[in-house]
Amino acid sequence: MRPNVSLPRLTPEEKLVVDKEESPTTVIDYFYRLRIKTNYVDSSMFTDGPENDQQSIQVREDLNIIAGGNLLLAELTVRNIVSHDVFFKWINDWVRTNAPNYPTSAIRDRLQIYNQM
């Protein structure tokens, strides 16, 4: 027969201590968990390669969306910290010296939007 043991309950003070010692969860934590899951569960895309060209294209598009979304969030955060004029100058200078002159460049496209704000 199993003993009847209740679950441990933290006091409010103990909860505060745990909350102070625990770091906030970020999108990087999420990506790390995805990476670990990929290593153990579904790594074939990265270890064996794509099964076909369409699968490869889809993974590339998905990674572009994830990276682009994170860059946009970072840019908006910086813009909220510094003035719009400073941010716009930084982006404009960076695009002028670093962004490729392709017909479409994500940051070049966003620069036009930032200019209208």
C-alpha cells in the first residue's frame, strides 16, 4: 500500500525567493528547447538533408520568418529606447554601408516604413 503523501506547497515567502532566483523565459529559451527537441526527435532535416527541394525551400522560408520577426522586434525595442531620429539615422547608415543592393532587402524595405513614421 502506497503512503498518502500530499504535494509540497511553497509558502508565499518561498515563492518570492524562487521567483527572484529564476531567470525570465525568452524566445532564446524557446529556440533552445526546439533545438534540443530537434536533436532527439526530428533531426533528419538537419542530419540527412531535405527529402526534396520543396521541403528545403519551406525550411528556408520558415527560418527567414523567424529571423525577420526577431530582428523586427529588436529594431522596435531599440527605436523605443532612442529617439526616432537617432534610430532612423542608425538604420540609414547601416543600410548604406551593409545592406545588399538587391531589388528586395528586408531592412531596406523597413527603412522606407520607418521613414514614414
